Amino acid sequence: MDRSHIEKLSLFRNNYHNFIAHPIISIDPYFIHYFNHLQNIKYCTMSESQFSEQISPNKQERQRKHHLNHDINGDIKRKKEVSNSISTANCHTKISMNFQMNVVWKQNSETLYSPGIIGLHEEIEDFVKFISPTDKEGHMRQCLVSKIENVVKDLWPSAKLEVFGSFGTGLYLPKSDIDIVITGKWNTSPLYTLERALLDRNIPETIVVLDKATVPIVRMTDKVSKVRVDISYNMKNGVPSVGLIKDYLRTYPCLRPLVLVLKEFLLERDLNEVWTGGISSYSLILMCISFLQHSREEVRFQENCNLGVLLMEFFEYYGFRFNYNIAAIRIKNGGS
């Protein structure tokens, strides 16, 4: 789907109830069901050839599930009546079918996802394709960075502007901000001067200087693209991390989809901001890297691994197995 940034934002807003209610991205109502059966799911131990056979059910099975979906695709009251008459596992399957027809990232609206963990894998693949930035989105953000850089260069010709964070690594969602750092020599904070210059150029829709924060920044929202930008100065630790993360993205093919799904998972629960008690994107990426370093080697480097299994194992690892009292995350030297 080649959707612009604005179109994706509109879809997110207009379909917010689907994001909250849907069992894959909003996974918590169904997590216990998945986790209890995780160790018994045969797909966890399937060979690559067996997995490939299961990933694309035949046309007849697809059509059967499609007709079944229409049989139970009624209103909310109807869904509750159906739910009360079947077991927990069947309830999950049928509710899942109802929601599938309205999911905006679904690549083929005429078919249904496979049952269980295979369907979770299929939907993660669709979600990642939908949410991944298009060339237009990347160009739009780069143009915004260039506009800000022109302002900085006009004010301080010797200053340097660099991008870090999710835009630097390519792991950004449509709602993600752009993190920028300017480096140079100033006797006092340059942020208020930069704020006035940006306003004079009529670039921001909103802008504020957060000079009392741990890292003082100019926070603005672009008038054209509605993208939020955080601009700091002389903070050099963020830029080297971009290269580090890109190296791990090349090493672990499954890192990118895992991070994107978890970022959306946290975003929809307001757990993506550190200052409100959430987890930063960088911390989440480090958690994913550490998790993969301690995963099975055949999964770690495999390009077509089961992303559904991987996601559930991530929740199991940090939800049950990781000992927060005595352990910490280390990704150097393979996490040893």
C-alpha cells in the first residue's frame, strides 16, 4: 500500500477502535490464551519446509473461512451471543474473523488469516508492510530536516545538524517524531534564537522551548506535514547509536518487524514516553536485540522465521523469565 504520511495518520485516527479491539496489535485480551498454548503449538517446532506449507492455506480452505466469517459477522450483540455459546479458543477464533474484515493493514481483504500462531505471523507481515515508510514519506521528512538545516546554517554557518533516533534508523511509525541534534560553539543556549528563527520562516505550527528538561530541546510540529521535531544541541551520544542499530538490523532480519509491532503495541497504551513511565524507542530496541541474542540461533538469523512465535516468546522472556532483580541487558560481545 503506497499511502502518504497524512493518509496513514488519518487511517490511524479513523480506525482507532479497530486498533484497540483487534486481537493481534491489541493483544492483551488474548495473551493468556496464546501463552498457555505456546509450548504446545506444533508450529513452534516446525521445520522450514513444513512452515512454508502452512503459511499459505489452499484456496478451498480460505473460501471456507471466508463464508464462516460472513455467517458470524453481525452486530456487537450478535458477537456477544456467539461468544457466550462457544469455548474460549473458539471465541477467540470467531471474534478474530469478525475484526479481520475491517483491519486497515490487511493486504488481501477477501481472505482470512490462518488460525493460531500462523495467522499472527501473517498479520504481523501485513502490518509491517502497511506501516513501513514509503519513499514519499521519507522524502517529506527529509525535506523538513533540510528546511531546519537551512535555518541553522543561516544562523550559525559553522554549526552541524545531524539526525538520530527512529528516523535515522528507519524504525519510525507515521506518528513518530524526528530527533535532531545541532553541534557548535555557543556561550549560552541557542534554543530560543532557533525558536524565533523558525517562527520567522513560518515553519512550525506549534513550537516551545523545554529548557528545564534533562536534555533541553526545541519541540515543534511542522505546519505542512504535522510531524513533530525535537531539536537538541551538543548532545553527541545519540548519533553513534544510529550506526550501531543499523548494524544489528543487518545482522538480525527479524529485528525490524519485531520492533515495529512492539512500538505500535506501546504507542496504543501510552507506554512509549519515558517521562510518563513508558519505554523509550532506544530501550525497546536494546531489549529486542538482547532477546534475539539469547534466542535460538536458527531463529536469530533466519529471514523467514515465524514472527508470531517470536512476538510471543518476547513477551514470555520479559514477562516471566527475565529476573529484573539480578539481571541487566548487555548487547556487547553477543550479549555475554
